[in-house]
Amino acid sequence: MRSKIIYGLAIMGLIAVGCNDPDDGSYVDPVTIYEKMDGDWGLMSLKMVDEYAKANAIEPSEQNMGAYFNYEDFKIRFSVDDKMEPTTYEVMGDVPPLFPANGYWKLSSAFQQPNGEAVKIYLYSDAQKTLMTDELRLVAVPGSNEQMELQLVRKSEGIAFVSYSFKLNAVN
């Protein structure tokens, strides 16, 4: 009886050792924010925030700009190459420019930050990405709902005085 138990335990031990090679399939690169941003994005809403008024509890401090100045026609295209590296961006629609209407772009990080800090979108006028023209913040990263939020902050002497929040959805 004792030898059957030992024999049984030995067989179970061999089976357990032989089953440690999981087949997880082939390796694929992680999905970057560049992949998620690639394509055309249409405006859902545009909010202007008077940062000075907001900081001093002066009302109104916010204004919905989406229905003014043709912003309902606002679209932006972020393009990437076949290696998912950023190339160009272009603002479409007959809208007053809040930042340069076309150029080149890159992110401060290809992945969301673990500390929750917003990833920055750097805008450039040259393909070498040496002449930065503006900076946006990626406040909400596109996910399964195909929506994202960008923020443009204007400062004077390092102090924010106005910001614009663009809520966008993917245009298919």
C-alpha cells in the first residue's frame, strides 16, 4: 500500500514538472498611445476656461466654445508611419487657429504614465522636430470608446491664464 502511494506521488510530481512550459503564443509589441491616436478625430466639445477666474472663484469661469466660430467643423488628424512613429498632424475645418494648423508631432512618452501625469504632445514646424511651436496635454487617452481629450494651456510669466479642453471622438 505504501509503495502505491509513493509511486502515485512520483507520477504526479513528474506530470507537474512536465506542465511548466506555457505556450503564450508569439511576442507582440505593446500597444502605444501613438497607435491609439493615429487617424482622424472630430470635435465633441470645446471648453475655454479662464484659469484666473477659476482660481479666484469668479463666475463664469468656463465657456463652451463648440458652437461658436465654426468649431463644430473642427477635426484633427494625427498620422504615424508603418513603425507607429509619429509623423504629421493637421487641423481641418474653417476654424480660428488656437495652435498651428499643421506640422509634426511626438509625445513625451509612448505610454501612459504610472503616476497619472498627462502625456504631453509636442508640436513642431519641422520634420526633424527641433523647432517646437506648441504643446498640448493628453488628458484622456483613447481606449475602447475611441474618445480622447486634449488640453491647450496658455501662460504668461509661467502662470496659466486660459486653457482650452478639446473632447474628441474617432472619425471613421
